[in-house]
Amino acid sequence: MGREVIVTLNDALYNAGILGFLRICEKSDLPIKQAGNSISFDSDILSDFTACYLQTMMNVFRDDTIYTEIMTRHARIMALQINSEDDKKLFDEIFKYIADKLKRASYEAGFEIIKVRGEIYDFTAAVKEIKEEKDYGNKISLLNVLIQKMKQYEDIFLLKDITYTKIQPFWTNVAFLNSKKNKAEFNECFEESFSQPAYNFTPREGKKIQLTCCQCDVPISKNDSFPMAWINDLGVDVARKTSHYWNFKVDSFLCPVCNLIYACIPLGFTMKGSEGVFVNDNESITKLKEMNVVAAIKLEAHKDDLFYRVIDRFMHINQDITVQKELNNIQIVRRSNGQYVFNILSKEKLQVLDYCKRDFESIVGLSFKIQDEYINIYRRVIQSVLAGENLYPLLYTFLHTGIAKSMKIWFVRYLIKIQAVAICKGDEKMREKVVFAAMKRGEELRTVMLGDNQNENKVRTLSYKLLNALKVRNPSEFMDTLLRNYIGLGMQVPVGFLDVLKEENKFLDFGYAFVTGLNGGSSKKEDGEDTK
């Protein structure tokens, strides 16, 4: 029996590490207890933790690796008869993909590990031989040998993929991510940097205690202390700069156990590619686990959005009335594009997401090109809603760009409804009714203005004037412009137009909805139509 170790929930990233550690133990049948907001375990389970860590990494992330994609594409080759030019062309395309991936620096470092294990097969030479071979039957035979060799050392290829897409976004420069050890065995590197120090650690005793762990407050000696610089966006490299600390005295050190907990962060996040999402509910370990169960949702490939799946999970949880009463300001942490994004999901925001669920579903997977940049519409909208920002600048940009470049703007109507619901207080249906009535009035004016010759220029000119009035939030200018056009066309001004001018948000909702309808945005998307 070793010593009992107790780890308690704290800040978001540490909690993600605890969840990752817990998942490793559960998947590896390591005995661990959980009570309230803490977990406890015997230090003896750390004697074989490295193998459990690496195996769990491979089991969890296997399907989202280049190695698995290579195996999938090779299976397509095995189904070919190579009796037509199309088959040969497909083989060449798949082989090019495999050859390009095997040239990656991470795989080349993996080849060195394989050589140290005693393997004499030369992967680089094999790729060259396949490329130069003219007979496709021989090409397939040679490729089969290469694939079998890859399968023989799949742990190396899998871990190389996982290291740079799943682990490096969270921590770097230690263990197998140390540039001097990228050709060393994974288990040896992790054991030396994390598992062995945690297994051998005993809290310091005595009166002269100079250091304590900044997470668990356990007394530690200088030899048992670990800096936090290796944790992305969290630690400071104290070897280079100490000015971040009072009187230049560094006091942020981790004990070996907490150091190991932080190494488990990648398994605490739900990952897709290099993007991760973690829901930080530190009420209890049970709640933390429950909130981070993200079920796979059957979606079209281009609509498989990780953040959408996390939000959808909340939609299901929110349907439980008892949970609605308990739900309180839960933190969502996203790791994307090399940075963390923190959002607070309050009960009010969750209600908006729930009420507009179908509207959010309709924009998942859509992108909109502005200048040379493609904007993920769903991501931009959900980020604004969670941050408590209004969507009016976004609506202006989408409408102005869409009108100028004759792009389809059917999706804007969903954003207008989301905006209207997000700012109203218990009057969702009435605000929604005003929005769609405005779109209808805009569509009617469009029909009259186009006439028989279908001239879009008049509609475009009016739209720019109305958008400018909306941008500067000038209801008088907006209404003057609109009235002149109605009178000029001999149309009766719809009843209720003046009512929406009294309140700024109602005016903006009405105005953007009207411009959307004026430009055909109130009609439903047609099959095959896109925003690009």
C-alpha cells in the first residue's frame, strides 16, 4: 500500500486534468474513489500509469488520426481491380496522400524510433520504390508490405499523430514534446517527466517548509517542484523571466502529482481535430463527468461541429425541469486556433439557445466569405450570444456584403430571430411575430419594385440607404426613406410601422428584418444553395 492521494476540483484547466486522469483510471480499471468534489487513490496505481495514459490516448483518439485515415484509404485500394484508367488514377491519388503523410517530420522521427527497436525496413526507400514502379500489380504488393509494417508499429504512428494534434495544443516542451526527445520512446519520456516523480513523491515534513504546491498546497522540496511554463497559456518560463512575481521571487510551483494531473488535460476535453471543448462544472465530480458527456449526433459531414454537439448536450439537460432549477452559470472552455476562449452559460442564455434551437441548427456548417476570409456563421453567432453581444454589426455586414455581391442571404432571417429573442424579456413570441411581419412587408415591396423587368438596381439602392440608417441607428432617416418609396409607388404604408420606432431594439429588429425580406432573404433555402 502506498500513501492516499486526494485531489480536489479547482480552476478550469486543473479540473479538465482531473477529468482526464479519472477517465484514464476508469478505462484502465485502476481503483479510484470519488466523493463530492474530490477524487482519491492509492499512490501505487501510479507505478504503471504511463502505459495506461498512452493506451487511453490511442483508444480515445484513434479514429481522428492520420494513421487511421491512411488505413481507410488503403482499404479502398484493396477493393480496386486495376483494370481501368480510372482505377489507376484513384490508386495514384491515394498513394500520393500516403506518401505525403509519410514525409511529415513527426513520422520521420517515428522511423528513428522504429530503427532503434531493431527494424531494418526503410519506409522512405519503400515509398520511393513504389513511386518508381511501373506495374500497378507490383505497386499494390509493395504498398501492402509498407502498410503491414505500419500496422506492426501502429503505436508509434498513432502517438505521433495524437501528440501534435491532441496534446500539443495544451502543453509542450516536456516529455516527448521536448525537441531533444522527439526520437525517443514515448513511454520512457512520459515516465521520466510525469509518472515516476508522482509515484516517488512524499510530501515534505518539518518546520522549515519553503515551498508549497500552488494547486493543492502540499509542502514540497525544491527538488520535487515543477514550474508551469510547459502548460500552454498558463505558466511562465521562470528560467528566463521572473519579473512576473513579487520581488522576483517565484512562488508558483506544482507538486509531482498536480504536474501529472495537468498532463491529463487533453483527455478532459472533448476533441475534434486540434479543437477542444470542456465544460467546467465544479459542483461535484459527478456533475463534471455528466456535463462532459457529448454524444455523437448524426449530422451531414460539413455540419459536424464540435461546439454544436456540446450545446446540443445542454439542450437535452435543460429539458429536465429539476436541472433547470439547479443550473447556474456554467463555464465553457474552448481551445481553438492556439488560444483559450472562456464563456459563461447562464440559465437565461440557455433558454435563448433552447428557444432558438432550430435556428441554430439551420446555420451549423455555413460559412460566409468577406473579402478573403470565410466566416463560420454558427461559431460567430454562438460566440456573440454567449458573450452577451448583440448581432446588429454582424447583420449589417452580412446584408451589405450579400447585397453588394449578389450572394444568397436566406440564413440572415435565423440570425434576426436569435437577436430578437436574445434581447427580449419573456416576450419571445411577440418579438418573433414582429420580425416575420417585417420580412413579409419587405418582400411585398420587393415584388412591386422589381415589376415585370426584374430590375434589382432599385432594390439595391434602397437597401443601401436603409442599411446606412440602421448602422447609425437613425429611425427618422430610415422611415423617411421608406415613406418616400411607398408614396412614389402609390402603395399604402402598412399599419404599425411607426410603433416600432419608439424603442431602439425593436426598430433595429424591424429594420434588419425588412431589409432581409426586401432582398429575398425571407424565402427558404433551395436544395443545393449555399452562402458561398
